[in-house]
Amino acid sequence: MKHIIRVCTCTGCQANGSLEVFEGLCRAVSGRKKECEGKGIEIEVKETGCTGLSETVPNVLVEPSGILYVNVNEDKAERIVDSVINNYVIDEMLFELDGKKYGKLTDVPFFALQERVLLARCGYTTPLSLSDYIESGGFEGLKAAVSMKQDEIIDILKRAKLRGRGGAGFLTGIKWRFLKNAKGNEKFLICNADEGDPGAFMDRSLLESDPFAVLEGMLIGAYATGATRSFIYIREEYPLAIDKVKTAIDILKENGYLGNNVLEKFSFDIEIRKGAGAFVCGEETALMNSVEGKRGQPRIKPPFPAERGIFGKPTNINNVKTYAFVPLILRNGPEWFLDKGNGKSSGGTLLICLTGKIRLNGVVEVKMGTALRKVIYDIGGGLKSGKRLKGVQTGGPSGGCIPEALIDTEIDYESMQELGSIIGSGGIICIDEDDSIIDLCIFFLDFLEKESCGQCTPCREGIIQMKDLIIKIKERKASEQDIAMLEKLAVYVRDNSLCGLGQTSPNVVLSSLKYFRDEFERRISGKPVFKINEKCTGCHLCFLKCPVKAINGSPKEIHEIIQEKCIGCGICYDVCKFQAIDKE
Amino acid sequence: MKVRINEKEYEFQESKSILDACSEIGLNLPTLCHHELLEPRGVCRLCVVEADGKLVTSCTTKIRDGMSIETHSNKVIESRRMNLMLLIADHQEECLSCNKSTDCLLFKYANEYDIHGIPFEKIDKEEFEPDESCYSFRRDLKKCIKCGKCVEVCNVLQKVYAIEYSKRGKDLKMSTAFEYPINETECTFCGQCVLNCPTCALEEKYEASDLMWAINDKETVVACQVAPSVRASIMEEFGKNEGITVGKLVSALKMIGFDYVFDTQLGADLTIMEEANELLERIKENKGLPMFTSCCPAWVKFVEDNFHDFIPNLSSCKSPQQMLASVFRTYFAGKLESKPENIKLASIMPCTAKKTEARRYEFIGDIDFVITTRELSRMIKEFGINFEALDESEFDCPLGESSGAGAIFGVSGGVCEAALRTAYETATSKKLEKVEFEQIRGVDFFKHGEININGRVVRFAVVHTLGKARELLEQIRKGEAHYDFVEVMACPGGCIGGGGQPIPTDMKTIRERMQRLYTIDQLKKARRSHENPDIIRIYGEFLEQPLSKKAHALLHTKYMKRSYYSDKKG
């Protein structure tokens, strides 16, 4: 009987020692080769793409049994091999949640509740194995595509309602039609893999785990639009992804899937361009400038890329995930894709990066329209700290904060926008009641003030001043007028900035002011600041009386006021019998 | 197409930007980054308007039939005010002690948009030290509002690439390569960045106060020379289109205390005498063609920096400023009783590059001060001179008489035209029926023509802006263009659009200045340099003849290959 032991070797898993695990497993297998032969067992250790469960890496998957071992290290390799040979399950290495152990990967709620379409190969195939790819349905989409007319392909994408997964959410079919109809002898495709949001790594994961799928999507795009050249723009910080894509391109070329006369129908070439790590280069026109060797700053639109894009030629830009969806849609049909949505403007599934205070962080895939609650509690296992969820920040620096009260919202383009946030590239950062919204705003504004290209006034100067105003509020030096000015400034930056980065940069501020305004208001200067001094006897009275639970401390110990939460009401000051509270 | 602007309907024939459409109907929208010769960039965001209810930048949005535009709705005004407040928070305000505050666009708009009190923290700009390294201008990033106009002018209009954007976001700044001092870069000091900087982040180096000290020193004889373009634009500094004649300008200079006032147009006539004959010689020997003019110091440095193979093609003639200075120091100063060190010469130029030219090592000691048109206007204002009350005065003799050919040196095409007038008549001994060469007049960036001189067809071309010069040089290098004589001026329109000229200088003012110089030419008795009586006298008494040994020693110069970066940091 043949067993396969799969170990993910993506960047995140490697950082946690998965290569050592891989080597350990290989050593263990070869050490027991004779024994295996004797028993008629064949064991193969294979590198795979990432399952997405980043919390417990390195993860090891044993097939065909489907057993998942988590938090594996080199020392445990021997035991895993032994368990395969002797056909038993190592209990203590299984995934455990809330006291329950799960043997099979597919039983783990983190996986069982997902709708893995884009991630279907991730964890189950070897990323650079063309045979693995083809066996699992690879190039069926391309083959279906080349049997159709260009317009038919574009039509299918339109019917499938595939919206761009990079953030803006433009309908891919329409974009492709623009390029197809654009005049010009040379047309370009670009794959935007400049994933720059803090806390987002699904594009990297996909490129490392299933590079052929992205390339196949681009090939279909080339055939459907008549593009002959293309670039994949990957950020320099993703060396492994760059390596894998590079090798994948070489493999495709050797096998006739790239270059001249692909499937005897068309010619297409893909080049890699490395980004130097500027967030703004994820904006499509800045990206084009960067590929051209120019300073990465957005261009004025119109003209749109389909008219005058890279090197002045008609160009189409899509995100990694968007391209990866295309072969699936052509293979399974638009209805299949629509069925993965919730009947609104977009079909398909959604890749989400769960990070922050969540118990199980990682990359997950759910149907469009899945409720936030399900993603956080059922798939993500709730909060790590066991504390109350305060809210989630979605969409990266361009997104906003959604409070816990709205956690039943379904994740789709419309609902997120209604709440003042966006899906963006799909990042969800969970924060708990200990986290300060003000600090969160400062974090993102700090990121943006450095990552703005700086060419237009509202974005360059506005972000600096929004951040300064919030710091002023944090330091309790601000007045009510400052909060009003902050709001006004945020609206100004949103309405006046040149590109998407600037226009969405105030989302975090505006949504925070919308849902967490009291956190800002309670810091208005003039309101007294209370502090507990050494006279505190630990009588615990203030703790009991505080209306916002802003006091920490156990009986008979010196208590402490959590300034982030304090609203300055003064009740603690009034009830203290030991003059242990100072009013400043 | 019909467009409603502020609830009134207007008809426009062709598609254009909202900004241009508004300007056409007499509404000048505020903008900090727009340059009419460059593609709109829409980065300052000050020109926003509401078009069909949507906030858009008027410079980058084209009008459409049926469009409804609000240029001053509450939303628009609020946006512009917020924009200005943000910029002021990032600008070092020293308005009372700032030389450019009267020309400062930020100052002007802040005033117009009723800004008082900035609700934001001032951004600390202490880290920036002003770059004082060159003679022509100062760069002070403390006052930079990052509109990027200097970079665009330098890289797109001039294609000099001396400054670029560096870093991003809040750290964005306009920088030279490796942050070298500007005088260690390929900057030509043309001053277009200075002219276009909306604030005082770029300003010319003021020499007027030092000059005033010299004037007030009774021991010192101070003479000055006035370039043609100064008289074409100085009235703009006083809000006038006419009425300030050359004669009144000379009176004002005398009133300020200059002992002698000479005319750079005579220097221009000298240049033509030499350059026209040099051209004829080169054509005869068929060597060193095309010959390039060398009056423009920015252009000369541009060739020295970037096109070493074309250095032999530059005419060896000094510029009019330097020719006049040479003749002044030798021919004229010899007649004065003062000691040579007590004789000072100032030149009043439309140009910032002239400041640097006067300090080229070959020329050291000839000229002591170079002030721009703007500096002169400040001196006149400081004196409180009322032009209306002034009489007309003549330039001093014998370096004061000039021909019409000398006057048109200030406009693009003028040097070429002046040289052709003299070259043709000298070579053929025939009079030109028409001295105007219409094909090389006007503001087109590339003009050309040909003339038959004794059976030899001489092809000539005229370009202005260094960007166009670069294109032409590359064509010549590739063998795609063939000319015998090429005139290059670094600034749009020629010296009249120079970096030292009044602010604003736009194509409209450039056309007006051009017309003023052509009118001066038209009214001159002598239209050709070789007809100028002072020229005849100087050659008769002193220089013998064009290209003589003496003329070569005094009026010609050499050029050098320059290079940067490679010999430094790797």
C-alpha cells in the first residue's frame, strides 16, 4: 500500500521549521526502507502547498488516511513514519480545539466549514509538479477556452459575475472586453501580485501553493483578449513565490504551454517583475509605472489601462486570485461559480486571511456572503484570549473597522461598503476588548503616511494630519473641535485624493468614528484623568462601581485604571475612602 | 458643445480641459502644479470643481456636451481651503522676510481663500538645509510644498534630469541624484524651476544688495549692461503693458546710481559679427557643421554635460554678456582714470544661468554682479522710482548704440535671424530685400529654413527649451537631421521666457514680449549688426576685423567636457 506524507513548504511553514520536518521525514522513511518493503508498504514524503492553517504549522498530512498532525517538529518525524508503518494514530499530535481532538483534516471545523475551490489543491498537491496539476484538473479550463470564441469566454466570465479580487471589485468580463476591443497591435496582461496589506498573505500562499493555476488563468486571459505579452509583478519580499513562479513558467515553456503556438492556437509570454516593496505599487497605474522602470506613482485615469496602459499599450491588470478563478469557471461553468455567491453582484468564493487575536489564524476560503460570525467563531475558533471581540478590521489599510454588534453581516462587496469598509484583498484582523481603536487608527495611518506615493496633496498631507490629530486625541490634548476637524479632514481626503490609496485611506478613521466614537470623545481634553496611588488598599470598591470596567485589580492588591477605557466620570474618585485616587 | 458653468451656458468648439474652458471665459481657477506646456498631472488638487455633482480636478477632466460645472460651490471652496491649510502646515512661513512672497502662489491663494489660523500641527522641517551651492539660485526644501513643478519642468520640458522625486509619502522630496549639491549635478541653471516654483523653495541668489553697496561706494565706478529681454518685460513688474520705454529704463538706472549704462544689444551685435563670420568660415571649410549658437549659457553647459561629441560644433564666440564685458574691460576701461579694481560691471539679465556664466573660470574678473529682471524691479521699487515722471535717456557711448539685430537676440530665432542678416550680406555683398526671416519667428518649438548664399544652400534650424534641443541633437547624431546652423535657447520663447523674468511668465506674456522686441527691431535705423556705427567704430579703433587675432583673444572662448557621478560614489 502506498502512503504519502505531505509537508507544506511555503514561506510561513518554512519559517516555522517545515523544511527540517520534511528532511526528518525523508530520513526516517529511508531509514526504515527495508521494513517497509517487508511489509509491502511504500511511503513517499512530498512537499506541498499550504493548507492555510497557519496557527499550528508545521502541519503534516498523511494520505490516504487523511490524518492531520499539527505543530510537528523534526524530532516527531520518526514517530509519524512509525505510525504510518504500524498503522496507528498519534493522539497528542492531533489538532485539538476546546478539548476535542480531530483525526482527519476534513473533520477539523477550520477546514470542514470552508468552501475550498481556489485552495482545493493547496496542501494536496506538489506545487511545481505539472503531473499533479494536470491530474487535478489542470488545463481543462484552458482547453475548454481555446475551443471557444474570445467573446464566448468573456461572456462566461460576465455571466459568472467574477469581480476583481484585488480590492476594487471591477467585473473581470467587462475589463477583458475593453482589452479585447482595444485598438493596438500589442496588448499586455499584468498579474498584480504586489500584496502589500499588513496581515494579508493569500496571494503569496496561492502563488507558492498553486502557481500553475494563476498562470493558466493568465493564458486564458491572453487567448480571450489577444494579449501577447505579460508581466507578473511580485514584491521582492516574496522570494519563494518568485522562485516558484519562475520555475513554473520554465516548466510551462518546456511543455509547450507558454511561448509560441500554445495549444496550436496562440502565442503568449510571461515575465516576472519584482516590486521593491512599495504598497502604492499595488495600485494598477503605479504598478505599470514601476514595471516600466519609472517611479511608482499612480497615473491620472482616464486614460484607463485598457486604452493606454503599460508602455502606452492596451493593458489588463488583474489580481492573482482573479486569474486563478478563471480556469475553474471555464471548467465548471458560470452557474457553478454563481452558486458560490449569495446572489448579489459577485459570484464565487472569497479568500480571507484571518489574523489578529483570532485563535486559528490562516488563509480560509468561504462562499461569498458567509457571515463574519461564522468565519470568526466557527472557522477561526473565536478569540485567542477568550476575551470579548471588539470588532474586526477588514480590507487592510484601505478598509474600515466593523464593531462586534455587526458581526452577523454577510461578507460581500455591498454589505462591506454599506458599513464603511471594504473586502479589499480579503484581510480580516480581529481585535478584542483590550485593543484600542485609536492605536489601530494610528497604526494604519502610520503605515499609509509612509506608503503614500506623496504626489497629491490630500493623501500626502492629509494622512499626516489625521495621524497627528488622533495622536493629539490619544494624548488627551484635543478638543471637540479637533474631532470635528478630524472627521472633516477624513472626508476631504476621501473625496479629493488622486488614486484609490488616498481615497480609501480615511476609511479606518471614518469607520472608527462611526462605530467607536466614544473612544475618541472620552479623551477630550478638560476631562479629568484619574490615577490610583500607593494608598490603595485593594478594597475593590472602585472596581465594582466603575461603569465601564476600566479598573483592573484583585482584592487586597493595588488596583490600576485602564486609561484606554476610562471615560473620566469620576465615580471611582468619589467612592474611594482612602484618597487612593488622584485627579489630574 | 454646450457646457453650463456656474449656471450659465457656454458654447465651446473643441474638447478641452475644464481648467482651460474656464480660463477662456475669464475664470482663472487656482492651481499650483499646472504648467501649460506640460501634460496636466492633477496632483495639487487645488483646481477641483464640481462637474455634474462630482468633485474632479479641472486640469485633467475634459468638458463634455451638457456638462454642468460649479467652480465655487461650498464643497469646492471647502476642499480648496482644506488643501491650502494642509499645504501651509507643511510650509515654513516666513512671508515677511521672504523674497518671493509677492510672487508666492500659496500666499496669494491663502489670502484669496480667507485662510487664517491653521487647525493642524506645523510639520517640522528643521532637517532641511538650504542648498546654496550654485551661483544662480538657492534651493530651500523648508518652503517646498511638493507640487513637483520643478521636477516636471526639469525632466519633461528641459530633459535635463538634474532633480527628481525621492522617497515617498511624508518623506517625499525633490532631490538631486545622491542628494549632491546642485552645482555638482548636470543642472544648467536655466532657472525654469525657479520661475515656476509657486513658493520660495527655489529663488535666485540676490546680488542686488551687494551691488547697491558698490554703487554707494564713491571710489568705485559702477557700470551696467542691460539685456534685450529685460526691456521687453520690466513693465510687467509694474503692472503695465507699455509706457516703460528703454529710455526711461536707462533714466531709472542712472537714478539708482550707475555711472555708465551700456546695452547688451551691442554685445549681441559683436557676437553676430564674430559668429556670422565664423559660420561663413566653417561653411567654406565644411568643418564643424552644424554650428551651434553659444549665447545661452544653460545650453552651453547642457552640451558640455551631455553631448561631448558636439562640443566642437559650438560656436567659439562668447555670449553677448561676456563680449560686452571683455570690450568694456579692455577698450572702455582703459579710457577711465580709475584703477581697474575700482571699476565694477553689473549685468542685468533675464536669466539665472548668466549668474553662473559670469563665474566660469575663463571669465572671472569681467563681470562683478549679475542681477535678474526681478531683482532690478525690486531695486527700482526700493528707490520708489515713478516711471511716469522720468525723462528718456540714452545709453552711454561708445557701448550703447545697437542694431535691431541685437534687439531680437532675446527671442527664439532672433540670433539665427541676426546672424543670417550679416552672414548673407557679408558673403554676397548684396542687401537682403527683406530682413525678417518669418519662418523662424514665433513660438513654435522647432523652426527651420534655408537660404542660398553664393550658391551654397545653408540650412538652419531653431529650437527652444533644452528638451527640444536634446531631441534635435539625438536626431543629428543619428543622421536623421542635417543642418548647417542651429540656434538653441534653453527657455521657452528664448531669453524673454528666461528664469530671471517676471512671474508669472506664460505663453501669453512670452508672445507679448516677443512682439515688443520685434517692434524695437522694426523701429531701429540699423537693422543689421554690421551697420551699427558703434560696431564699425570698435572694429575700426580696436578689434581690426571679425575673427582677427585680437578679436579671437577677447571675444572667443573654449568649452570643457564635464561629467558627474561616475568619478564619485561608485
